[in-house]
Amino acid sequence: MPHVIDQAVHARLIATAPRSRRVPARLRYDSGDPFAVRVIFPPVASLDGIEVVWTFARDLLAAGLREPSGRGDVHIWPCGPEYTMLEFHTADGLAMVRFQARDLRGFLMRSYGVVPLGREGRHLDVEGDLAALLREA
């Protein structure tokens, strides 16, 4: 049975206009998808007024806490000892969001308590996923 970690955090959306602002967010880890983490922004935090979910590799979060990391849509890097920046790219532009590094580290450590680093493959349901794909075909 999958185990889910859902942690509320506050972040700061970095913007030039009108100005940077504090936004609520949630960090989510689900052992049913052991390689991924999610950052969820509620409707009040988005320009479109809809919930925004970003999914990316747990390894990327771990690397980004130590050094600039990421290619493609998500980039993560340390911003001094207290903060970590997450940069999200879309076809319409980008968003830069600053998190407390301790919140991200604590979340990551909790996720390792559910699925230890290097043991992610043991939590995949390859046969179940394949059966579901074949049913849909």
C-alpha cells in the first residue's frame, strides 16, 4: 500500500511586477511513484486561479539542495545557507520560487524514511502498471 507524505510549506514567488509575495505550497511524496516528488501550488498562488502541480525527480531535489541542478523544465539551486530556489519553465514563461532549505531537507529526509535512497525500484508495481496499460489498449 502506498504511503504519502504531504507537507505544507510557505514559499516566496520571486517577481518584478507587481512584487515578490509569499505563497502557500505543499510538498508531496508518494511511495507508489517512488522516484518523484511534487510541489503543489493552490489556486490562490497561481495567476490563472487553478491548482498548479510540478512533478520532478526526487534525485533532482537532493542535488539542487547542494549545487545548481536541472535541465529542461525544472532547475534547483542553493541560495545561500537558508534558501533554495526552484525555477519552473513553461511555454508561457518561468516562475522562480524560493523555499526555506530546511523545509526541503526535512521533507526529503522524511521521504527517505518511507523509501530509502536506492530502493525505489522495489516500490514499483511494474506488473500492475503493465496490466493497466494493456487494459486501456
